[in-house]
Amino acid sequence: KETVLKVLIDGKVFKEINVPVLYPNKSSIWNVTYNFEGLTNVTVIVDANDDDWELNESNNMVREVVYVGWIYVNATVKPDKSTARLNDEINVSVILDTGNETVKDVNLALTYDYRALSFESCDSPYVKANDEWFTYPFRAVKLSGDNLNLNGTVVLANLTFKVITDKSYTVSLNLSGNLENIYGIPLKLNSTNATVVIER
């Protein structure tokens, strides 16, 4: 014989599962996955349709308030100069501060204005770098690596750019992307980005 187990998220039915009716003093485990952030009310009702007669119907529901927050990893984009001119090289360090987390996988993108800079090289023991089109007028240096197990403050990569314009520009260097810890849990990137002023 079966009955219905209902899972409600903030009062709305999220999942209904047909489960076998249990004999007294027996238990069963059912896993349900729901991704959310912040404060959420979770309610679980067994025998939701009252399919099984019981002496005690009052123990068929449990309600919990759950809070889930992001785990943040701080990153800093650090150029070696704040101003530059035509043909100057700009060395940019991408620094991660993982806090108490161990970062396993990295998939980041550092965007820049290709009208002002060209990407020259990447020096890193951790990640591969690929220079790709982004959205006009930007390109992105994609930094990716798996099974890295980074912990603490780490210089993830040192990138070299060359100034290719003699026009006045303020170039933004913006880091975005995805990280995962050793348990496969996504981490939120909190990046301090940078600008370089190109002078005539």
C-alpha cells in the first residue's frame, strides 16, 4: 500500500512522492533537492491525502524555517600600474582569498576593452588561459582549472597586457565567473576590480 509525501516550499507544493505506508516504529529516508538562497519555509507532510488510517494523525507534518547563504570567496584584480601609454606593458595579478574554504574548481573570466589592450601572456601554475570574444567592445581571458585545492591567499595568475592605443581611455578589468569547493558546492565570487587610465 502507498501514500503520498508532500514537500511544500513557502506554502506551495514543490514535490509529491508516492511512498510505501510504514508499519509502526519503522522509518524510511527520501531525498529531495531544492536550490534556494535566503530564508525559506519548508513543510513535509506524510500521508498527505489521509490514505492510511492512524490512531495519531497529529505527527504527520513537520515545518522548519531554513536559511541558506552563499559562501563568498574574495578576489582582487591588481594591475602593476594605474596609468599607461601606447606600447606599455601592464602586468595584472588575479589574487584569490579563499577564507576557510578549499577551492577545487575555477572557471573565471577577466574582461578588458580590446580597443585599448591586447592580451599577451599568462603565467600560472594553476589555470589555463584562453583569450576569447566577449561582447563588444570586450574580450575575456578565461581562466580555468580543476582539482586545484586552493586554500588561503593565492596568486591565481599573472597576466600581461599591452597598450595598443594612443587615445585616452579608462580601461576596466573585471573578474567574474564560477568557483566550487571540494564538496562540489558553488561559491560566490566577490571581486575587487580595477581600472587603468590610458594617457595620450
